[in-house]
Amino acid sequence: MNKIYAVSAAPHVKQKISVSSVMWQVVMALVPALAVAVYFFGIQALMLSLYGVTAAVVTEGLIQKFRGVAVTVKDGSAVLTGLLVSFNINVAAPWWIPVVGAIFAIAIGKQVFGGLGFNVFNPALLARAFLVASWPTLMTSGWIPTNMNSLSGITNFADLSTKAQDLITSATPLGVAKTIRNIDFLGASDTSIVMNKLAEIATLKNLFWGNVGGVIGEVSVAALLIGAAFLAYKHIIEWRIPVSYISTVFVLTYIFGGVDGLFSASLLLPVFHVFAGGLMLGAFFMATDMVTSPVTKKGRIIFGIGCGLITVVIRLVGGYPEGVSYSILLMNIFVPLIDRFSIPKAFGEVKK
Amino acid sequence: MGLKTFPGGIHPHHSKKYSENASIEEMTLPKKVVIPLSQHIGAPAKPIVKVGDEVLVGQKIAEAGGFVSISMHSSISGKVSKIGKFHHPAGTMADAIEITGDGEDNWIELVDDSVEDLSIEELKKRISEAGVCGMGGAGFPTHVKLSPPAENPIDTVILNGVECEPYLTADYRIMLENAEEIIAGLKLLMSAVNASKGIIGVEANKPKAINHLKELTKNEPNIKVVGLKVKYPQGAEKQLIYAATKCKVPNKGGLPMAVGVVVQNVATAIAVYEAARYKKPLVERVITISGKIVKDPKNIKARVGTFYQDLLEYCGGTSSEIAKVISGGPMMGFAVPTLETPMTKTSSGVLLFDSKEAHKDDENTCLRCGRCVDVCPMNLVPSLIVNDVKYDDFDGALKYGALDCVKCGSCAYVCPSHIKLIQWIDIAKIKIAEKNRK
Ligand code: SF4
Ligand code: SF4
């Protein structure tokens, strides 16, 4: 009768959730996007992803061995980082690009800070920034069209000037949008025609399904939404960051997106901006990276709005067609500050 | 459906199926009981018997240690056999009085008064004499709750029939089987504080209890039975008050009386009724013995001071080896090292887990996922409190709300890194209190 039982602290029941279950579920949520990329760009999309993932896992394992800490590659977090690095790479890139990127992401982006939970920047985005700086041509040009021959998403352009046709067949959707912000490039009339074509239903459909050029993981809005819905259902991502991020982009590109001054764009232009480029991937899978986003509820909204703001500034006035990754990296810096300044009022806080 | 509730919270598996259909059984008299002197919030009671004294059931054996304290009564008839340290349901060793039974069940003399005629003074006196305290959790002395200062008039008495802790079904059973006494007790509580409204809050997953109580109160315009959304911790005092009245009890030590409310557990209402009508001290209560490995999970009416061992034996023991013994519910209860622990006035359950269920996880680093923030019913930032505690920054911990934590465990329940949030927050509470004392 005098048996002694082990005691432990409450709660004595816990949800079946762990770091690795979270990570693997995010990986699973990215599979549809990868599948669509393979569908439109061929098996190379998968191969590049596998190179990235393998490099990330091996790097993490080696560094952890070397540091003498527990090897945790099974928890899926290195797999996820490797996959996200590859998702930021052009399908036409050589095999070593994702490998170098993944090694950088794990070694510099994560382990230098002390491993999972301590990194300041989203490792995959940091690696992308490093790749863009080191091999700009490999990372930002040489886009290839899908197997349905769509690159910018605009598929009916026979009535346009050769110069406009060249642009449409050689640039990504955001590349086109960026170029024509310089009205002199195509002339006023072609600029407005192309502008309209960017935001017409046929183009948006291509963007939605993924029939456009771009980096591996970003092309299909539909596939990313499926993954995001799964994660939201599992309470792994929460609505505040993606919703505030995407709505900020929507509102700002509606106000400032047209080429003829404020509010000159159709309502479909903000839809184009939301669908095009890396916004969906960024808003649902990168900005929501747990370690590098605020924990407070208000903080998440501030963070999302900040990301949206910077994204739009870069897209509309900055030097690059796309601003998602830089905006998130920039906002990553402010996360500790945002958390400090968005402490919620406790339930029942006395109003003064 | 627009059921009333509070912000935040979690949905643990309720695991009530083991015992929810087991009618209350009165247990055979234990041969021995151990009555802890501290079963409540406030000063411990002071023994007024010595070893060798003969006692009757209901005889006072320890006097309240002050106003915020309660007296203790023997729960069996027999002889005081020891006064000293014994295991306590909170997992500690504490002062208690052991009584060895005489095999009889000889009670002190009880009365049978008409409760309507009692003056408020007499009513409160009887409640206090009977040693009644909150039977849902913390065990706050009931007569104290019923004596608010004049500047805090009470208009509503809420009875807590939520029982949101998984496994526990004791309150559910008394709502089905002793509803008349509960309602009578509620009326007494209302008249004790001059409240015009009475509310019985029950989680919507107990429709039988809700319908039964509604049926019995249909001619009582002042009493409302409110179905509440199934969500943990719906039964936490502040969350219950908010759900039922939309009033937020001020934090930083605010009490329900600040919003004109007194909350009592449904079991307490019965104890109040029995104290008022029969002058019967609180010496027995209904307790749930449950767990997957318990052969015959039951809701038992048992005497205060009965050992867990005896309760478990009455339920036929377990089908496989016990790895963990929990006093109370799995969310807020304490794991105790031995079955030689006595139940008290606040014991709502004893749970037995096997080694799989008692599974222990190691702490990982915080992922900053924010899940704890999303579920905290007090709207705190648990992860950042813990982070600050780890770096000895107790001012930071204070800012993120350490002192407002009600220890509901929701944060730890959802944490993927299995961080022992409540313990870290406890450290913060202790350190902040130490600092304030300086
Ligand atoms: S911090 Fe406290 S009140 Fe908030 S969920 Fe955790 S235990 Fe409950
Ligand atoms: S739930 Fe756990 S891992 Fe997530 S932020 Fe809170 S403490 Fe950190």
C-alpha cells in the first residue's frame, strides 16, 4: 500500500502536439504547391527541392554533432527550411543553388543564433537574400515559362506592339508590372492595355492555378491556399498575420497601384498584386514563421501591416519587382520591439 | 449557437464517459480517517481534541483559526488516534487529525428546522459552524464570501455547475440527483447576501442536468439556469462570471464582489442547505474516482478524510499498474505520491493514470508559436513571462501579466514545446511577492 508514485506538475493531460508534429504538418501543407510546380515545370522542381532539403538536413545534423548538442533533424524543422529555400528558387537554376542556399540558411540563419527558437531572421529568406546578392542573374532572371507557355500569365497579346509582346513573354507577372510603371517604356497607350491585361480575369486565373513563371513555391495560389487552410484548421498558423498582410497589400495597391495617380486602378489590380509573386507563400508560410514573428495578438497585426507596407513600397517604387522577402526580413528585426509594445491588457484590467 | 462563454480557452477531451452514468453510491464507512487542518484558503484550524478522545460524527475537532478559516469536524465516530503530519491532497505533508473508527456511525444531535424562518445572522452562523468552504477548488470559507463589506452590495449569486475539468462528474451527478437541495441552497445563499438574482451556470454538454434544473426552477422568476459553451476553463470564477453576466472582475486581486457577484459551487449549495436545515457539518461529499484503468469508475458519497486507497478499493481497484495519482481534475489537480492521501472538503475527484497516460515530455525551447497567447483566458503572454523568468527579469514577467495567471493550465496544454509554463509562472509569482515584501 505504501507505493510511491512519481509526481509531476499540472496539467496532467496535454494536447497531442510537439515541435516535430508542427514542423511536419507545415511540410505537408507545402506539398500541394510543390506538386503544382512539378505539374507546370516538370520534375526539375522536385529535384531542386530535394537538393535543398538534403543539404539542410545534412548541414543541421553535422553542425549539431559538431556543437555536441542533440541531433534533431528528425523534428522536420531542417526539412522545412530546406524546402522553403528551394521554394524561393527559379526552376532554371543549377542544382547547387538550393544546396548553397540551404547550407547558408541552416548554418548562418539558424545555428549561429543557437538553433531553433533563437534565430532572429527567417532562415530561408535570409538564404534567399544571400543568394540574390551573390548570384543575382541566376536568382532574378532567366525565368522559364510553364509547359503551357505562360510566363507573365498574360496569354492573349497578339494585338500588341513587338516590344510589349517581348516583355510579356520574358518577364514574370510582377516583372511586367514593374517595367510598365515606367510609362515611357511602352508608351501611354500600350502601358494601359498591358496594365488592363495584367488584371483581367484570364490572367488572374493563370495566377490562381499556377500557370505562370516564378520561383518554385510561389506560382500556385490555389495550392498554397489549400496548404494554408489545412494549417489554419490545425491551429498551426493563425489568421492575424496573413490577413493583415494581405489586406494591407490589397488596400495599398488599390490606392497607389494604378499608373495614372491615386485610385486609378481597377479593383482587379489589387487582386493581381495579391495573387502575383511571393505574397501568398510569404504571407501564409514565411511571415507566419513562429520563431521570427511576434507572439502577441496585436503584435501580429502590426507585423502583418508592416510587411504589407514594405512589400508595396518595394513593388511600386523600389528597385525590385518583388518585395515580399525583404519586407519580412525587415520586419523580423522589429519583432522584439513589437512584442514589447503590444503587451495585451489582462482580462479584467481596470480602466484608468 | 450563441451559447455564452469567455474569450480564449481550450477544448481538452472531456473523458467523462467513464463515470458520468454512475449514480452516486454511499460508501461503506472507512475504518480510519485523516482530517487535515488546512483544507481551505486561510489560517489552518486549531485542534480542540487530544489523542484518545472519543468523538461522534459531526463533532467539532478543530476550531477555525481566524475569520478567514473554517472549523473541522470528525467524519466518523471513534477515537482520536494521532495528531501530526500526514499526506495532503496538494502533494505535501500537513498537520491533520487521525480518527480510528468504532465501526458505529454515531452522530451528534441534528435538528430539522424550517429554513425560511432563519434570520440572516443565524444562517451565516450555521454555515460557519458547519465548516463550509467552497467545494469546487480552492476552498474559500463560505461565510467569508457571504459577508461582503457594505460598499460592495451583492445582487447576483452564481452557482458553478460547469465542471469543466475532464473526467470529473461529481457535480453533474448531484445536479441530477440532488437538484432540489441545490436550489434550496441557492435560495439560502441569495437571502444571506440579499441578492435578487440567482444563476446556475452549467456547461452545454450536460443537457440532462440543464433540463432538470430548468424544470425545477420554472416557477422561480429570480433563478435562471444558463447553458454555457463547452470550453475549458469555463468554470474558472472570473470566466464564469463574465459568461453569465458580461461583467469582468477587475484583475490584480479584484474579487467577484466588486461586480456585485458571489460564486459558489453546486456542491457547496447543498452543504449550505444541510447546515441551515439540520445544522449538519460538512463531513461528507461526492467525489469522482475515475481513469481508464479504474475497474469500476464511480461517483461516491464519502466521508471527508477517507483515504484514496479505500475509495479506489471500493471501485474494484485498477486493471493495470498505476503510474500517477491525481487529486482533482487533470488540468489543475495535484499529482500525489501515495494512495495514503485523505480526501478533503474540496476533493472533487481522484484520477488514476497508467504509465502511458502519465507520459512525461521534456521541455524544448520555445518556438514562439503564440499558441499559449491565443488560449490564455486571462489574455496574458505566457511565453514571454516564462522567457523573462528564465533571464531573471521579474519586472518583465510582471508586465506580461504573471500575477493575473489563474493557473488554468490552458497554455501548457497547447504548448508544442511542452514547456512547463505554470511552474515558471509560479516562480515569477513567488519572486515578485518576495520583492514586494522588501
Ligand atoms: S498563463 Fe495562467 S491563466 Fe493564462 S493560460 Fe496559462 S495558466 Fe491559464
Ligand atoms: S505555446 Fe509553448 S512554444 Fe508556443 S509560444 Fe507558448 S511557450 Fe512558446
